[in-house]
Amino acid sequence: MRPELELRNLVRRYGDETVVDGVDLTVGKGELVSLLGPSGCGKTTTLRMIAGFAKPSGGQIVVRGEDVSALPVHRRGVGLVFQSYALFPHLSAAGNVAFGLKRRRTPRGEIAGRVREALAKVQMDGLGDRMPAQLSGGQQQRVALARVLVLEPSLILLDEPFSNLDALLRETMRSELRTIQQRLGFTALFVTHDQEEAMALSDRVAVMERGRLVQVDRPEVVYHRPATRFVAEFIGRANLFAGTVEAAAGGELAVRAAALRWQAAGTAARGAAVDVMVRPDCVALAPVAAGEEGGDPGPNAARGEIVQTEYLGSGCLVTLRTDGGERLLAEIRTAADGAAELVPGRRVLARWAARDVRVLDAGRAGAEGGAEAGAAAAAALPGAS
Amino acid sequence: MAAADVIVIGGGIGGCALAYHLCGRGRSAIVLERRGVGDAGSGRNAGGVRQQARHPAELPLAMAAIERWPGLERELGAPTEYVQRGNLVLAQSEASVRRLEQRLAWQAPFDLDSELIDGAQLRRLLPFAGPRARAALHCASDGHANPLLTTAAFAAAARRRGARIETGAEVRALEQTAAGWRAVTDRGRYDGEVVVNVAGAGAAALGALVDRSLPIVGARTQTLVTERAAPLFDQFVQDWDAKLFARQTVSGNVIFGDLTEDYLLAGRQVRPADAVRAARAALDALPALAELQVIRAWGGTLDVSLDRMPLIGPLDGLPGHFVSAGSSGHGFALAPVVGELLADWIVAGRRSPLLAPFDPARFSSTGTVDNNAEQAA
């Protein structure tokens, strides 16, 4: 199937500064892909080039098989939703939705019906007569979305559309957007710096760092199998340690990182410098009674003392100082058995499974190959392509 | 002593348009102008009638203004020399290209027919452009007009509807009366229920008469006019790096000037240093202008506000006292719609949402909009 959007080696330079540095990305029809990265990583410039607000210095933007790089904004057939919902203040909600239809000389008889339909799609039925000043921020953002939907674009670009809304509304709006997007089947590229939003909303997340895409994959893969140290640290919380490969055989690695011993799947040469990572929610804790200390806890385990606990609601983030002096995070379910015993000062045994350990090419001298890092970064269509 | 429902202070395009619309709504109006109609900014500005590259808070108002411009000449029964052949904002530097991209992103929600074009596309639209421009913002529904003729057209139309326009009447004092306001001039006293300060660069001095500090200063601009030439270009042209504006009038003269604002000097004099700077700006952006003789020059004064956005609305604690000033060099195009909406506000007591961003109270509280925002960022 022909992809909806293809970016081919897209580059944008401003003078000597390269803001977007060879981005390749393919977005399939009906897919929602997030472009995620810290501010200044080039994600907004990438979106602006797709929208036609900025000219690429190199590369191609292909929409439904057609190179649109030279086309002006209004000829690209791309819908845009922004952070600032910027409605016409003197037009009603319906007037705002109708504006684009009138500009495009849609037959008069068609307009009212299409506007009603578009408002219904965003749960704004019956509010068409309201002026923007009479609408809440969330309602205004719904009108802004209806204004785009009414034109029936097959590709919609969203630039941090919910960042002006409060936290609760942001969550509601993103789940509504996801529902609408799946029901109507349009393709969407969603720019955000909020990793939680990207994870919650997307079919795939494209993580961007200093102008390049470093990983494009399903949210759970980006989370559990980050391609680089940057991705590991930018997405969620990570226990990340620099280490050295002590043994490698049959796709298994033994790694020593500081005072901890690790076992994990991976391929790397003996002596290679690697980073090892395990997510806090993959670390299990068990209280250690006095006299049960014993000897070496073995690989993928550490004894230590709880120094801090932080309630996150359903979970609790526990900070340990291991006996080797490492700082280790564990996220446990508040409702789990024994959770109440996990208080600061308590000694615990932390354990994690080899399958949850991610070994990353540290990019230091001596490192040999990235333990599957390269493969995961490939910007391919998911599954079916 | 004379009396009217509304005393309008300032005989520029803002004051004349306001008087015209007030009289069209059954109110009487007297316009007090210290020199002559259109003598300050209104008669001496660049004449751009532009929507694109504005702050998003001002864009809906500008789009509403452009709906009115094509019919204005017929409505007023006098020429405006309005030409709707596009606006081009040229950029020579990467920094300016970036600012153009930013403006394009700002205005995108409003579905304006504005686009970013590269140097080759620009030269197809404007073969007259010099070699340094590398990109431009183009909006086909923008254009330009003759500001002095348009101001005169509003003044004449206002008079026909019964407005009195008193020239040579400088306001020395503003007094609150039982019925409203009294303006005291050398030529007499004028009473009204409502007074509107549309005095452009003089607005701050008028504010001081009622103990209000309006953050508006005058800034001098320099304009040159060439001999008549064959048609060279029909767009309103600006260059953000050369700091130039230029348009060719219907009679063939090219009017151009320097967008650098001089806050230290006001007045209408021509200073050789400014004229040279304007000429250099022109040769930088449109080198072919070197072939034309300059036949005339003038200085003008813009009313620039602290955030470079107009102040439109009543002043706190002064019932019946409105201000409409500080348009910061982008008010000419807006004047027809601002005059109409302000007249509605005064007569019907309802503010159009289009004017909401320009509440003068923004300077006495928080929540300013800033037309310079992306320069600071």
C-alpha cells in the first residue's frame, strides 16, 4: 500500500546550523505517528516543512506519492492543528468551521450540513452558535479540530495541540483525538515534547535528537528496547549504567557495570564498552530480614537500602542506595503485597530479569556494534508494510 | 462653543473614518485636527494594505479590513488608488527567512492565501527584485493604496454625512463636564458626550491632559518619490533586511522609504542622512531604482506603542473617553474597519471581539501581546 507521507533525507539548514539533518520517515495510511524530542531537536522545523511553512534545504516530502516540496501550504491537502487554537473571535463556532469551506467555494447548500457533521465528530453538537469567548479552552480546541476535519484532509499535522490545556483536559483531549482519528481513519503526525502524551497516543513514536531520528517504533518498543542512551533517558525513567562486556556467548552477554553484574541478551565483543539499562517498573523489591543478608546476590540483583519513596498514585517510585553505592530506581504497585513495608531505611533485595535488560552501544572506544541498536532505529512501516 | 455627540481628536484616517461611521449611525461628530487632514502619519505612511506577516492577534482584524477595501472607493465616492496585486516581504538573511517562516506558522490557522516562495519564484513575480533576496512571503490578496487620498476621501464622506472637521484646532485641555467632555482649543471649546483620542503620535500628550500615561511615542520615517516610470511592479514590496518599503503608484511614481524608525526625532523635515539611508535601502533591495530620478521627499511620524500593537478602547476610570492610537506603522490598512467597529462600540456599547486584543488596559495589568516576540525568543 502506498504510504500517506514519506520524508526522504529531509534537511534544513539555517546558515551554518543544521536543524534537520537527513530525516527519513514513512507514515502509513491511517497511522498516528508522534514526532517526539526535546525543544530545539528539529521536530517543529520538520513539521513546518511538511506543512509548507519552511523550505527544505534538501530532500523530499512526498504525500500520497507526490512530491509536494514546491507546493504552497494550501495546495498540499494537509490539515493543521496548532498549540494556539486561534479561532476567529468574531465568528461563531460554526462560522469558524465554515470559513475554510467558503474560502474553497464549497456550494452554499453543502456548507451547513458539513459544518454540523464536523462539529458532531468533536462532540460539539448544538454549540455551533457559541462565540469563541463563550467556549472553554478544550471546546475551542475541539472547534479548531472540527475546522480541519470539515475539509476532509487525509493527513493532519498536529503541533503540540494540547500544551495550552490543563493536565486533566489534556488527557481527555488526547484520548478523544485518538478515538476520532481511529474512527475516521485519517493519518496524523503529532509533534510533542511530552513523552507520556506520545506514548499514550501513537501507533509509532519517532524520537528526534539534534536534527536526526534516532528511533522510530511502537511505544512499548521505544520504552523497553530504546535504541540509544538518549532515548532511554528521554523516555520515562531509566536505571542506566556504563559497563564492560566480560563474557559473550550464544547471544548472551555478561556485563559488569560499576559494582553490579548483569546478564542480558545481545551480541558484543568481550571487553566492549556498553551501557546497560533496566526500567524501574521491571525491578522487583523484597525486604531483607536481619541475618538473611547472605553472600553475593548473583547477577541482575542488588542489595541496598531504601533512601526515598515517592507516591505516583497507582505506583510508588522507590530510590535505593545499593551496597555498591549505586542509585537504583524501582517502581512498584502501591497495592502489591508488602508494599507498605517498603519505607526509607528498610534493607531490600532488588531483582530484575535478563529479558528486561537492554544493552546499548556506549559509543566509546572499544565498543563493537550496538547490540541490535541499529536495527531498531530503522524507519520502516510497522508489520504489514 | 460647539457641541456634538462625539468629539474626535485627530484628523487622520482613523479620526475621519470614525466620524464617517458615527454620522452613518445617526450620531453627530466634530473632528479636531491641530494642522490639516492627513498631515501627520495618515498622509505620509507607506500605503501598504496588508494582511500577511502580522501578529496573530491582529490578523483577523486585517482580514476583515481587506473585505472592505475593494468597495471603499465606490462607498466613499472618491479615489483611493487601491491596488490588490499582492504583498511581497523579501528576506536576504537566514534570520529573516526564519522570521518569515514563523509568521507563516502564526497565520496558518486563519487560512490566509499567503505562501513562502524561493528566489526563483520571487523573480517570476517581481523581476525587479535585486539579487540578494533569497525568499519572500507572498500574499496575493494584499496590496496598497494612496494614504493621503484615502484619508481625504473619508474626510469628505464624513463631511457629507454632516461631520464637522475643524483644522488648526489643537486641543490644549480636556475637561470632564456633567454631560461628558469638553475639549478646549485655541479656536474655541467643543462639548461632547464622548471624546475619542485618535491623535496618533500626539495621543500620549492628550493622555497626559487627563492624567493617563499612554505608552505611545512618535517615530520618524523617511520617504522618497521618483519620477513617473513605465509599470515596474504592482505589489506592495517590503524587504526586512534592506529595511525598505516600495510601491509604484497608478501614475507611475515609485514611492519608497526606509523602515528604520527614529524615535529621537519627530516631524516632517527631510534630513539628508535619512534620505541617503532610504536610497541605500532601495538600491540594496531593488537596484534598478538607480535609473530613476528622485523628485520629492518627505518625513513622517508613526505612532509606535510599547508592544507595537494598537490601543483601542475606553480608558480606565474615565467614562466616555476612548483611545484609538498606537498602530505602530501597520494601522493604515486597518483604519476602515477599526473606524466602523469603534463607531459600533460607541453607539451600541458593544465591543467587537476583533478589538479585544487591543484593550488599553493591558498596560495597566498583565497579559500583553507582543509583536516583537519572536525577536526576543
